[in-house]
Amino acid sequence: MALITVRPEGLYCEAGDFFIDPWRSVDVALITHAHSDHARSGSGRYIATAVSEGILRRRLGEQITLQGVAYGELILLGQTRVSFHPAGHVLGSAQVRVEHGDEVWVVSGDYKRCADPTCAPFEVVPCTTFITEATFGLPIYRWASGRETCRQIYDWWQQDGDRPSLLFCYAFGKAQRVLSELRHFTDRPVYVHGAIHILTEIYRQMGVPMVPTIPTSEMPRSHKFTGDLVLAPPSGHRSSWMKRFNQPQTAFASGWMAVRGARRRRGYERGFVLSDHADWAGLVNTVRQTGASTVYVTHGQSDVLSRYLAETLGIDARPLTTLFEGEGDL
């Protein structure tokens, strides 16, 4: 029997009697990160990185039973040895390494390989079996650096000083990455939607450097935001919240902006390609570097990536169906 299997509740390890990122309530849940498709409420006990505790409690409830562990710290669960290793996705994100006998499995969660000043960089963890995401598992997806993309965002903001500049991006991870990278180009304050402000303050408490931010709710109704940059989640687009901004220029930051027509379909004037997931090269290189002889591919273009790994690299790779769907960003 495989060390990790798929049950109706999620990925299950019988030897340790725990689930990893379960999509139903379970007794023991190991959480790779705090995005809603990986961290769900209702479980009896949670184990995750200590760095992610603030976000997890904000999203799942202050009263959850949560054991925070350091990156690389070894914990014994049943007959297994388990540790969490940086995934480079968002604050506190981790891969879960599970060792039992002569088997070592690694569940990647979501991850990226490019530099991000807001979270620990991805760590290659050698293993016999690797469960990888494939959100952007097509060769068309190749990312520039976050700093380069944020330079484009800064230039876009500066090009029209007569209008507010509204940048829509996901409230957890993406927004804080933009705010941190902007330090290289400005020290001007950036205005933020309330949903972003709450999570950004948790990042600040963890020592992540960012440009100054001001919640839009703290500004008088008479403030015009002329020439200002405002960050908001996608839910704010075309909502009543936008009515206070007079003829803003709008943009969306997402990996999906690499797809021709995506910006137009979503109704934004400008799109910036910025993702917190690995691009095609990042996915393929990561699989190579783990040395895994067996790879399960989930979340996204699993058929394409698994076929490439099998036919080109000779790896025993196959799709794995899960409920990891992302928060629409990505």
C-alpha cells in the first residue's frame, strides 16, 4: 500500500494517521499554507509552520488547536518522521516531507522557484515520491522576476498622475509581494483595501519589509486619490467600493495575464504577469532536482506535465485528482 493515498477527506498517511491539506474535517491535519483550498476549518488538530500561525488563526479562527513547527524540525507521528520545508509560495508555506522505512514522500503544496522577499525561498527536498502541483504546467508559462514586474507596475502608476491607479491582486501573498518589491522604486505610501490591510499587518508583525500602507477606509470621503496607487482584491472590481475613485486606471496582477485575451475578458485596462506558483521550467526542474522516481501531479495542467515527465524524462509520473483549486489568482 502506498505511504500516502487519496481518501474522500484528502491525502492520507495511514502509517502516521494524519491528512495533508484535507478538504473535509479530520482529526489531524497537516497544512502546507493558509490559502483556502489548502486550509479548511473544522479539523480537531492542525500542524503547520510557526511562521504561518498568524494567517491560519485569522482565517480558521483564533481558537483552533494549532501546533507550530520550525522549518526542518522533525516530528514523530505514528510510525513516520515528518518535517516541513520552505515552498516559496507565500508567508509560512511549506512542503511536507514524510519518511517511513526506506520511503520518503514529499507533498509540495503550492510553490514557486523565483525570488520573493516576503517568504522563505523554496528548498529542494530529495525524495523517492514527489506530489507536485501543476497550476501553470504548460510551456507557455515563463515568469520574469518579481522585481522586474513590479518595476512595470511602478512605471504604470507614474505614467498617469491625474487618475487613481487601482491594482487588483490577491489579498494574501500577491499584495504583500508587490508592496515589498515596490521598496526598490519608491517610499511613497500605497493605499490598500481593508481585506489586504488585515493580512499585510500580519506580514509586518513577522518582519517583512514593505512600503508604507494606508487603509482606504481611513481616508475622508473628500480624498480623491489622484495620482495614488491603490491595491484591492479582485472582489473589489466593479463593486460599490470602486465608486469613490474617479475614472481610475485599472490593472490586474496574476499569472493568468500571460494568456492572450485574459486581461480583456476580466475587464482590466492593463495586466501584469506575476504569479506565486512555479512556471513550466520551475516545475520541470524541481521534479528533476528531487530525484524522485515516482511523481504524482495535481492541481492544474496535471495531464500535460505528467505526460511530459514520463515521455521526456522517463519518470513514472501520473495525474492525481484532488480538490486543490486555488483562489482564482494565482
